[in-house]
Amino acid sequence: MTTEEFELPRSREANERLHALVPGGAHTYAKGDDQYPEGLAPVISHGRGAHVWDVDGNRYVEYGSGLRSVSLGHAHPRVVEAVRRELDRGSNFVRPSVVEVEAAERFLATVPTAEMVKFAKNGSDATTAAVRLARAATGRPRVALCADHPFFSVDDWFIGTTPMSAGIPAETTELTVAFPYGDLAAAEELLTRYEGEVACLILEPATHTEPPPGYLKGLRELADRHGCVLVFDEMITGFRWSEAGAQGLYGVVPDLSTFGKALGNGFAVSALAGRRDLMERGGLRHSGDRVFLLSTTHGAETHALAAAMAVQATYTEEGVTARLHALGGKLAAGVRDAAAAMGVGDHVVVRGRASNLVFATLDGNGQPSQEYRTLFLRRLLAGGVLAPSFVVSSALDDADIDHTVDVVAQACAVYRKALDAGDPTPWLGGRPVKPVFRRLA
């Protein structure tokens, strides 16, 4: 099937209905139809394993499932059964459920570098709670975040630093400062410039590049020396790097860390974890000022905590992290070989840890290009591959990877034609895809 023949009439209609009722047409900006070629944003009917079906009846091999959250595949039997058991027993009560202590014990056994944990429903609540706790513990106003990491929270302290800062007072944004990833000297210079003002350093411990040798250990030492709190955002690295997150893999213990995404395999659960003396400031067994740490009506829904426990058991008992790395390694090698064979190896570039692969689409000058990304995505979709990234789930099999590589090869052949023509426009089929963070719609 050519991209010209590939149409999604029912998805188009559903997208129009969404835009009429939901700002942005989706409940997460990264799922918006502006992230896909014009007219080719599938609306999903259902999913199973590594596959999803759209409302037009097309089946896709899916990557980046649930924005990296569904790492075991859709409707994973062990997770679904754990959830179903709790649904029959009630999901939310006026007092804590015994499931809450069981889930906390399981989490702290899986992430032994933490001493206490509190659950919530989304990552933003957890990271903002970490920031609030750090400010309370240090009495300092400023937050230092890693500028090279794309997202930390929907809350003002972070969103004010992005191009989508409308509605956020400048006074709030001025309290957030930034440092580059991998550069200890720059982090030290920042802490010295704002000596005694920085409450915390918050960063993803690793993303598309491995941390330089000694970098995380150096940040740990800087935080200790300057009296600030070290926060690891493990929303992505949790489970995908190791069951105990990047902190477990690299052996550097943060003061606080946040987990989500893979933790629930699509069910809404996140976690703030860390040192007892810090976390207890949000509790009842201390003598200082109380910190309103996390208090959510739905934070401890029993079915979501049951999902989290099932996910952790599956990871540890079945070696899921190793499988993610093996699948990602096979995919990365196949994509690189296909791109090289079609003469676009310097333009379709796979990056990142094998369990968390992304791809870059570069123009003739080697610069990132939304136009070439559009061309590439159109061909993938027409070939039955839904891939805003190449982040794998453990439900993929060798046939899925082989199919994906075949479709990538076809996409790269078109990519080569566009490069030779010096203009990808004839292959776009409409406006190019757009970055999530931009000032104007």
C-alpha cells in the first residue's frame, strides 16, 4: 500500500469529534494529532500485546506504548488478573487498604535505595511533591533542573521554563534555573552563583545518552557540599534501566526519586520515594513544620496498586529488563542496517539505550527536520507501524521486529528520493508534524 492509498476516514471523524470537545484533541499533548502527518493520526480501538487496532480496522505494531508506560504490552494477563481481583473487592475506602502497605513493601523491596514511598496517580504530582519537600527541608526557594531533559511536570515551576508558559507568572519562573547534562563544572558554577538559594537538583539520571563516568557521583557530592537535595526523575529509567531504576544500575543514591510510567503498565500509579528523614516531613511522626506532601483521593486505588505489584513481580521473576534490552538491540541494529543500505544512515539515526530508543530525522545538512519526520512517519503508518519513537515493549517478538525493519527500509527508500530531490514537500501529504512545546498553535 502506498501512502497515497492509506487513509483513515473514521479516525479523521473521531479526531474532529475530539477537537470539538477536548482542548487539543487529546488528554496528553504528546498524543495530539499535530504529532502525526495530516489526516493520518489513528484513533485507537483496542490493543493486545504489542499490537493496536484503530477505528478504521488497521492493525499496527506499536512502539512507545502509552508514552512508554505499557512496557509489558497491552492487557498483560498477570496485570489484568491482579487488577480484576481488586475490582471485585472495592477500589477506594475512607481508610487505607491493606493493599497500600503491601504495595509499599513490594516497592521498597524492589527499590532498596529508598526508605519510604508515597503513591500518586501521575508523574507531575510526584515531581512537584519532591520539589516542595526539598524547599521545605532546605528553606531555599530555587529549583535547579537539567535543561537537556524535555519534561518534568505540568506544574508552574517547570512549564514556565518552556515555550508554553502562558498563564504562569514570571516571578515563579525566575525561581527555576537550569544546568546542562553531563557537565559537572557547569552544575558547580550554578550552585556557586546561587549559593545558599538552590533547594534541589532535579534531573533524569540518564536518557538518550549514558551518564559520563563519575557524573552522577559528582552530582551527589555537589549536592552534599552545597546542602541541596538531589532528586532523580526515574519516570522513564525506572524498570527500563533496571528494576531498581537508574540509581540501582549506576549505584548512586539520590535523596528523593520519582517513578511512574512502567510502574503500572498503563494503569495510573506513580511514586515518590526517598530518605526517611525527608519523607517523614510529610507525615505525622516529626516535630517540625508539616509539609503538604501528597494527598490524593485516588492515589491509593487498590486496583492500580495491584497492577504495580504485578508489574514488579513480572519484571523481577521474568527478567523483563533484559528482554527489553535484547529486543531494542535487535531493532536498533536492523534499523541502522536498513538506513545504511538505502543511503540514509546519516539521516535516519537511532539513539538511546536499547530499552528506550528514539530516532532522529535529519535533513540534507544534518539538521533535525520535522518535514523529514513527517515523510518517515507517513511510510511507517502505511506499513502498519505506529512509532513516534522506537521504545520497545516486552510483548514484541522477532516477527514484529522483522516487519518493522522491512517497513523502515521502504521508508528510507522514499527518504533517499526526497534527499536527492532536495525537497521533501511532495512526500508530506500536508502540513509537517509539529513539536509539542511551541508558543503558538
